[in-house]
Amino acid sequence: MIQKEHHIIISLASNINHEASLEAARTQLTQLLTEVHFTSAIYTEPVGTLRREPYLNQLCKGTTALGFNLLNEVLKETEKRLGRTHNEDGIVTIDLDLLEYDGERYHHRDWERNYVKDLINEL
């Protein structure tokens, strides 16, 4: 039986230990996905938080046989494994958001952010 490959775009972001956090996430995503491509990473100012540390943002394009819901679960588990907690202090070790799945866009506000608009051209 041939499994369908789904085309996806994921947003990566971190506001602590930026380089190491994104490197760890890239390693995990490379093991999870096929035909993986990463954009360059750029720093952005935080939006809607009291913390002033900048974010390091990057986009990832790839394919997967995982369904939408399972892929989202795996991404959230990956965040936890890499140290993400959802506490109120604003520290984001790693944030992995599924922006697009088979041409369907999610996290619509993120698509309006300059870093997404800038980096999407690298995919």
C-alpha cells in the first residue's frame, strides 16, 4: 500500500538559547520528515509578551505520511522533549507551529508576520 505524502510548512521559534534550540529542533524535524528544507534564521522582536528577548525564527518545508492531527501531536511532543513548558514567564525554548498542510493554511496571524513573508520566499 502506498502512503500519501503530505506537503507541509512548519514555523520554528525560540527566545532562549536561540541557536541551540533551533539546532535541536532541526535535528528532530530531519528525522521526522522527508525532503526537508530549512530557510535561514532571522531575529525578530517579540509580539504580545512582556519579555523583551528577541525570537530567532525559521521555516521548514518537508513531506510526511502522518495525518494532520498526528503530526500536530508529534510537534507538541517534540516541543516538550526539547524543554518547552507552557508557563507564564514567557520563555519559549522552542515553538513548532504547523503553518501549512497540503496547501491549507493554519495560524493565519503568523502568515501576516514579516518574518514569514520574508522567509517563505526561501522555500
